[in-house]
Amino acid sequence: VGWSGLVIGSGSGSAVGVCVCGTGGSMDLQSLLSGSCLVFTLAMFCAGLSDLRKMLVTKNTENIQFLPFLTTDLNNLGWLYYGYLKDDWTLMIVNSIGASLQTLYILTYYCFTQEKCSIMVKMLLSLGVLVLGYCYFYLRIPDLGTRLNQLGLFCSIFTISMYLSPLTDLVKIVQTRCTKCLSLPLAVATFLASTSWVLYGWQMADVYIMVPNFPGIVTSIVRFWLFWQYPTEQDKYSYRPLYA
């Protein structure tokens, strides 16, 4: 990019300087946003490590949900393919690591669950969805631009549905006035990751990246409000009076 700017502005030294500086500033911002997306999204993915540790220690899957691992894995693989078609290394790196982690969680869950038949059926159905989706986008849509638009729309809708799915749990928290089932670090990581992706999508002029991450920001803010409105018992009594 710098060399093309040098050729275009070869008639004026000042014009060359302006072109190169503008490009460098844009690339610096893109690199910053790319790095923040990588760090904060991986922090969000690593929230499952506590469940992984619990399964390895207890040798069972009690009180651990399987569906979030499966849907997140499918979401990661969809965005990985989208990043591959766009040649976007940020999307490819983040979602390849995310898909690897979710696959690890899934396999560990399968090893220790008592409902292996049910879990296997869900895994095979998901694999079938992946194969059908790949055949549709790769074989039925030869035009790359159309393929990108349709895949981006599909991934966006899937991501939005994932962000909105916990709303029923949030309603239950309001009814019970208890936030013990919420994770504050996960809410912070989700807020930072969603904000980073919105800014990254805006920088890359990609509406399919920008729009589906707005619900992540909104639901995170709702979680912050719930923590403030209904603090846990530990938070309520964290400041103890000093005795003389």
C-alpha cells in the first residue's frame, strides 16, 4: 500500500507524505482493533475452562450444559469459513482457536456424560448441518460475492440468536433477585469483545461483523445493571465495620 501511494503521489513530496501517514494511521488502528478482538474474545472463550476443570476433577457433567459448547463451536466454524473467504486473518485466528477450544469441551463432555447416545445424536446432527451448509455455499453459490453476503447474513443471524438466548435467564434473575448464576468476569469479557468487534467491523466496513455484536454490548450492560441492582450476599457484606 505504501508503494502504491508513492507512485500515485510521485509529483509532490508533500502529497507522498500525507498518503503514507494516512495509510499508516489506518493500519495502526486496524492492528489495535484486531489485537483487542483476539485478546478479549479468547478471554470470553476461556470461560469454559472452569467447566472443563470441573469435568476432569469430578469425572461427571452434572450442572454443566452441553448445548452452549455445541452452538458456539458451530458459530466459530461459520465465522472461520467467512474469514477464509474474505482472507481476514483476524477472523480466522480467533475462530480457529475458539473452535478448537469448544471441540475440546465437547469431547471432554462426551467422555464423562451418562447420556452418550443423546450427545452423539446431537453431534452427528451438527456435523450433518455443517456438511449441508458447506455443500450449499460451495456448490450451489459459485459467485464469491453472493456467497460472502449469504454466509455473512447466516452467521450474523446465528450470532444474534446466541447473544439473545440468555434473555430468559435474565428475566428469571429479575424475578428471583439473585445473580449467583451470573459471571461478572464473563460479562466484562463479553462487553469488551463485542465492543471490539463492532469497532473492527466499522473499520473494515463490514456490516456482518458490526451488527451482530451490538446485542452482546446490550446484554452485557443489562448484566452489569443486574449486578448493581441485585448484588450477591458476599458483595453486600464485603465492607465490614472495624472494631475498636
